[in-house]
Amino acid sequence: MLPEATTFICRSCGLEKNMIGEKRRFMAEKGYNSKPMFCETCINTRLDQIWETPGERRMAVCSDCGCDTKLTFVPCKDTPVYCPACFKKRNASA
């Protein structure tokens, strides 16, 4: 027998959502016994913002010379980024 449906309020959109019994049973089997905090729509929207498409280039400013450069990764806020020329210089001196 499947567990009954559970309602919860999504922290992101504020809408009341239902979690069907089958999904609730799956979550319980995996050790998640509490109600979800976000609906699937909000989770998928956030993942789309985080994940990048393969080959996508992001623009950034080199921390050494200040020129624009294209990155193949998502830079962290605290970490400096370098253009290819400055990156080679830094690796050669290390």
C-alpha cells in the first residue's frame, strides 16, 4: 500500500503543493522522512540556472591584466580568473 499524499508549501514560490504517495514512499526508502522544502518546478528552474550547456563560454575580466576573457567554467566569487596569457605566465613562474 502506498503512503497517502502529503501537502507542503514551497519555500521558493510559496504555493501549496502535493507530494504523491509513490514519491513519498521513494523518499522514505532513501531516508528522507521530512516534507520537501521546494517543489519540483522550482528545483528544476534552479538547476537550469546552475548547469551550463556544454561548450558555453562565460565572459570574465582577467585579474592580472584586466582584459576580457572567455571561460569554460563557472568562476567562484572569491577566486581570481586569468586570461590564457596570464595563466601561462603564472604557471611558468610557479
